[in-house]
Amino acid sequence: MKTEKPDRAEPKAAPEGAKPKPGAEAAKPRTPRRAKEMVVRGIPVSPGVAIGPVFDTTEPPAEAPRRSIEPAEVEAERQRLAAAVAASRKQVAKLKMRLSVLPEEAQEELEPLLDAYALMLGDSRLIRGARKRIEAGLLAAETAVADEADAIAEVILSARDDDKAGLKRRAGEVREIARRLTRNLTQNPFRSFKDVPEGAILVAEELTPADAALLDPGRIAGVATEEGGADGHTAIMLRALGIPAVLGAPGLTEQARRGDPAVLDGAAGQVVLHPSAASLAAAKELLAAHARERQRLSKLRRLPAETTDGEAVELQANLEIPAELPLIAQAGAVGIGLLRSEFLFMNREQLPDEDDQFDAYAPIVDAMAGDPVTIRVLDWGGEKDMEALAEGVEPHHVGANPALGLRGIRMLLKRPALLETQFAAILRVAARAPEGAVRVMLPMVTVPGEVKAAREIYDRVARRLRRKGEKLPEKLPELGAMIETPGAALAADAIALEADFFAIGTNDLAMYTLAVDRGDAEVAHLYDPLHPAVLRLVQFSTEAALRLRMPVSICGEMAGNPRLVPLLLGLGIRCLSMNASAIPRVKQAVRALNIGDCARFARRVMEQSDPARIRELVDGFASGVTERG
């Protein structure tokens, strides 16, 4: 979308404190600025309407005067650079720790970026080049960093590549790390959002993804910036956080002053400063419409997720951290289909023992009051980084491609004490709930032998606990497997003989099937859960489970997309687990569907070999359901 300069009916008064341009007339007494409505247009990034005062924030400059040094100062400058690198690595690590409280989409967007930052703060060209400039060029550390970053960015931008936006983004990442190093070298403060008043619209020249990760969506009504686009890391972060946002709005920071009343429309891509009574009324009506929609969906909470022909569908919630429990209750979920236990291991130096884990799981199980809770044992590896687990792991176990290395059940079987401790805590918690309410799920299973080996440990732990006099359920909680790789999907009929249930993780399944990391801007456009190969693996896994009358669910992002619900139901899925916020709309979709129609639709889709055609069919069927509804 093209950006438009705001219309100016009359010359704008110079900002307070601005110096007159050369040749300008002598300053005259300033007259108060008229509070006339002004529209600044930009790129619609995150839908929603915000009404509130402007809070302008500028990033303190990460610059330092060029400075040369004497030969005797070289070692001191090398030490300064090393200290700045260490401080920057700690800051990036803290940002990664914060990811656990962000929505899954935000985590998946920021994790690869922070991993790239961490690599640049290792033995990278940037750091090696800066050292050489200190030693050979006799430059101060901050000057060496700036020069090397500029040189690398120029090389990136001069590359022959049709993806100019991608090149610009990579060059920006290098410069962002250079700015971070410069701040730590010069002790210049980083931007802080602690003073942003509740309900304000944050206005800035630019917002980095790391900045976006620090925003509190409960306090900030909206975000508008002069720089940025719809497909950048920051835009995706703001959408994931649910903050209405407009980026790429030229002239915004010149026009907006702190405290100015404003209306931001993230869907229309505009910011209205000093809105007129009519504009304010229209914005309030839009807000009211959103509120009515939420209220309408909230009325579905107590209604069953049942198709028009009486087929029941279980809608469960994914749980990242215990703080999400109230959202699950409000959404009307009938259980937790995926409790990610990684929160127990993050941001701590020591591994949680059995009692620590019991104390964490028990309130969650109690809060669900008999509704099912499926606890996935630790899925460490891939992009996840946990300090408490890193000790004792050989460097080659992390690997150049951690997604293909020692992660999930592979790591747990390699370190069985971790698995035994987690099994023991879950078994003890299961005694607090009705039989069958607690289930255990194994991540990243690829062969039946992994389930068999885990079950042997599981049974051994149960026998040990019973000998100690611990109260356990008469029938042990079911032990299930996540189907997340093509190998697991194609071996699903054999894995089904060892597992008690399946949960199909469509996010990783699509990634491994298509060899696409959707966090990599170069190939993210190739990530497509509607690719026929992905759909056939989902179908194969589902049918393998249904032949044995074994429960099977979807717990990836496909489950939370209302437009994909007809296809999933048509393939035989009757249990969907998703972020709690997606449940009302998915329930609305379920209640408008007929299973027979879904089955015929799924057969038609599975006959296709072109992802674009599949997308057309999915959109067409969803539109027809909406019209009929």
C-alpha cells in the first residue's frame, strides 16, 4: 500500500524548540497551534481501533564521535568490546526468557531473530572485523563496530537478489546489533516503555522487534510509527500481541505531540490526530462493534461445540504458562489439549525437582475441575534455550541445525532422569483428578521404539511410587505421542500400536515436510499447511488412529483457524486444541457445519495437487458457510 502525506490546508507551526532554518525571518511570538483534525495515513498492520492520547517515544541516539586510539590502548579497547559483547548477549538472553509469556505466534517470530542476534554476538564477521579495526586501524571500539557494521550492511545491500526487502531486513539486523553494542560501550540508555500511560497510543519513528516484545498489550491501546512495513518482524509481533497498529506513516512524528487526542484504525491504516466530533463518534462506534462481536461470541461459551447434525467436537486450549488459566475458562474450553511444560524449566539455573513440578501442575489440574489436561513432557531442543538444561550437554548436541538434533523425546531418553522426575510428578498429580482426566504426551516421536522405551520408564516410575506408598490412579494416565514429522506420520499405524492417543502438531509437521522455517524471511512464503503433502500426512495419521478407535487431535495453528475447521472435521478429526482466544470463533464455525458436507468437501480437497486450488476450495467453502449462517 502506498503511503500518503497528510493533507495540509495551512502551513504547520514549527515544533517547540526547533531552530529556524538558515535565511528564515527572525522568530516571531508563537501562536497556539490550532487543534484541527489531521489524518496521517500509513500501512495497515494489526487490525483494531484505539482511542487515546499520543505518547511519543524516541530512542536515545546510539552514536558516539569517531575516535582513534594509541597503540598502548589497543588491549583496553579489546576488553571494552568483549565486555559490551557479553552485556549484549545477556540482554538478548533476557529477551528470549520473556518469550515464554508472549503468544505462540510472537515467540515463533522473535526466536529466530534473537537466535540471529546471538550468532552475530558470537565469533561472527561483525565481531572479528571490529577487533581487526581496533588492532590494525587503531580505532576506538565503538568506531570499529560502527564501521564494520556499515561495511557488512553495504555488502548485503549490494547483493544481486530480487528480494530487496529481505536484503534491507538483514542489513537492518546487523545495524541493530551494532547499535546495541554501541549503547553498551557508551553506557547510553535503551528505550524504556515503563512510563507509557495506560490507554495511550505509542508513536515512534521506528520500533524494533525487541522493542515490541517489551510492550504490554494490556496497557498500550495502539502503536503507530513512521518506519516499518506489513511483513516485517515488528508487524508480525504486533499482530501476535493483538495491539492495533499502523506502520510506515510518513510525517507522523512531526505532527503528533505527546498528549494529543488521537484515533488509530489498524485495519484502515490511518491515525487521526485531534479527531473531530464526527470522527470520534465513528471510532467509538467501531469500538462498540468490536465489543458487540466479542460479546456475541462470549455467549457461545456455554453452548456445545456441536455440528448442525449433532456431531460433538471437543475444543480444548493450549497452555503456555499458568497465567493463561483465566483466559481458558473465559473461552469455554473443555480441557487443556496441550500443556507445554517448558515454562517450568525456563529462567532458572537449577532444574525443577519432583516436588517443584508437582506444585506447578497441581493448581492447573485443580482449576480444570475434572476437565481433561494433557501434559506434554519437556520438549527441549531446536530453537529453545534453557540455562538449567544447557549444563552437561555436549556442544555437538546443540548442533548447527538444532531442529534436526537432540530434541524432544530423543533428549529425554538420552537423559532419563529428567523424564523419570517429570513422570513421577505427573503421576502424583493425576491422583487429584478423576480417572482419565490427566494424560501424558511425548514430543517429537519418530519411531515406535521411542514410545515403547518411554512406557518402560513410565511403568517403572509408577511401580517405584507405589512401593513408596504414593497414591496413584488405579489405571495410569494415558501415554500419547505427538505426530510432528513426516517419518512419524508415515509410521503412524505402527506408532499407534504403542501409544494410547495421537496429537498432530501441524506447525512442525508442515515445517519438516516442506523444509521451511517460517521464521526465515527468505523462505517463509513457502510455508503452507495446505500443501497437499502436509494434508496427506495429517490424513494418514488420522486414519491410522481411527482404525484402532484411538483418540486423535490437532494441536497446531490449523486447529485455531475457523476456515480450516470444515476440512479437519471432514478428515475425521473431532478434537481441536488451540490458543484460548481462538475458541469462540472456531466454535461458531463448528455450529454452522454439517459433517456430511465436511466429509464430501474433504474428499474433494484431497483429490487436488495444487496448493493454490486447495486454498480456493477452502475459502469458497468457508464463504458459503458464512453466507448460509
